[in-house]
Amino acid sequence: MELEVLRISSQEDSTNGILFDVTDGKRKFLCYTIEDEYRAVKVRGETRIPEGRYELTLRTVGGFHTRYLAKYGADWHKGMIYVNNVPNFEYILWHTGNTDESTMGCLIVGSNQTENITKKDGFVGSSVVAYKKIYPDIRDAILSGKKVYVNYIDYDFVEGKPVKVPKPKKSMAAINANAKRLLNRSGGRIG
């Protein structure tokens, strides 16, 4: 299973994003996300994790696991979604919440989102609804022995960080050659 967190807006206090399932080479929307803001130098509890590809597993110890076990029951909850081997971070989980105040580097999921430009903490709503939507498929894939990965992609603008510009699918030479062919076919007339 392949997932993707596309970070779309990093502001002073939070980062808004979108979670997709890209397993079959198609981008299927799952939910909205919020996490801490980008920082060049990590500040504990105030910095999002670095972009990159990480394996997800289930973490069956800790306070979140105990609370979610009580809330959702042992038949449904089998462990917290855990992002493994994040450089300079520990215990990065996916869980419910509403703003960046609900996270210390973790990913918060929601069914709706408020932009984080005028509301600096950002906001995701209906977080439990989103969690209940995404958790079973991820849980079941992990429990079945499948590898589950997430790719965090910084698509947003961050001061001091280079902007990623998608590369065109065709080279300029191919585009120019195609334009010449079309111009020749039209007898040099455009329009």
C-alpha cells in the first residue's frame, strides 16, 4: 500500500495537507491533514517531520494506544498508525485532533479543513470521521503482512526552501518540433 501526504500550505504555526492513496497509480483522496509548521532547525513539539518516504506500522504501546483501545475497542483498534525511522523524531503517529496544538510532529486527519493563512493554527474538522475512514484499510494491510509506505511531499512554499516546479513531460525541443509541424500543416496560418 502506498500513501501520500501532499503538504499544500505551510504557515507560521501549521501545515495543511491532503492524504491520498496512490497504491494503484491513481491518486485517491482520503482526507485532509494538519501538522506542525516547517522549521529548518527542529523545535521539539513545533516542527513537522522531514519530507520523505516512511514505512507505517502499528504501535501497540503508549498513552495514545491505551486511550484509543478504550475508545474504539480491541476488535477495531489494533495499534496506532506509526511512522517509522523519522530522522531526529520519535513516536510519530497519525491520530485525531483539530489544530496544530493537537500534535507534536504527528499527523492529524480530518474530513474538512480551514485554511491556515487567516487562522494561523489551521483546522481540520470531523477528525474522528476521517480516522474511522482511513484506519481500517491501513490497519488491515499492515496486519495482513503487506508493507505500507507514506511519502510526505513538500508541495508548499516555505521561506528559504527551493520551490519544486514540476518538470514538463515533453522537452522544449519536442514541443518546438510539434509546433513547427502544425505551422507547416496550416500553411503558416494561425487561427
